[in-house]
Amino acid sequence: MNYKEQKPDKAYIWVNIDFDKVKHRIDAVTCQIEQVIQKHQISNQTANLGRRNN
């Protein structure tokens, strides 16, 4: 007798995704990233204004 458990060849996972919610969340995160980039660019511009050219 063979007592070893046989593993199935394939495993299937069914996932229920609400793509509208995912898209909304991606858009929200993208907006936050864009705001951070804009703040970073503004802070760089103001830092460069304070420098003197030698």
C-alpha cells in the first residue's frame, strides 16, 4: 500500500474582484503620488532660488 499523499497537478483559486473599487483606489493613490511629486518640485525650485551663482 502507498500511504503517500498525492498532490494535485494544479490548484485553482477563484478570486472575486470588484474592478471599479480597484480602479478607484489606484486613481486615489496616483493622485497622492502626483501631489508628493509636485510638492517636491516646488521645494526644489524654492531651494534653488535661495542659492547664489558664483
